[in-house]
Amino acid sequence: MKKILLSILGLLLLSSVTIAKADWEGMSQYPWQPMTVPMWCGPIDEVNMVLEREGYVAVEVAFGRGGASPEGELAYAVTTYASEDTPGHIVRTIETPDQIDKCIMNMLFDYKRLEIKPSTNL
């Protein structure tokens, strides 16, 4: 009887498992909540001036879209800047199309570019 119950339970678990794939629909299914994070924000012109003065150069940019959908309206840009002076030191900024404020989201060290390519469509 115990084996039968375990078999039924195992089948139920296997039938409820979905195959995960990296897309906006999959990520939007989780019950995550927006969080507050420490950031430095200021007028976009000032932040750009400070980044340049401190020796950071933009090396990549990606865009967020409304509803976390690839077809959504442009909502924000995340730009990665690398330090010209300190190898492996990067900062990431976020800004909206309104171009009012720009925020430095994080300062990271020991940055390494991975050899894995997430998509051939990049």
C-alpha cells in the first residue's frame, strides 16, 4: 500500500513539473516582490560627468520593456561601465526614457566575462 501511495505521489509531482525556459513569461510567474536597494541617484548630466571624471566607459547596454515583455514599450536602460583604471571593476546604471535622473545600481569588483553564450540571436 505504501508503494502505491508513493507511486501516486511521485506521478503527481512529475505531472506538475513544468520545463523551465529563460523568457519573460517564465520569470513573471514567481511571486516576487519589488525590493528597495541602495543606489546613488542624481541628475543625468551630473552622473554622466562623474562617471567620465572617475574613469568609467560604457561597455554594454540593455533595455527593459513594459510588462517584462519583448514587445513592451521601452521602460528603462541598464548600462554597464568598466573602470579604465581598475581591472575587473564595473558599475551599472539605470535610467528611464525621460532622462531626468540616472542611478548607479551597484559597484562590482572582480568582474569576469563568461564564455557561455546565452543565445545565438544576440
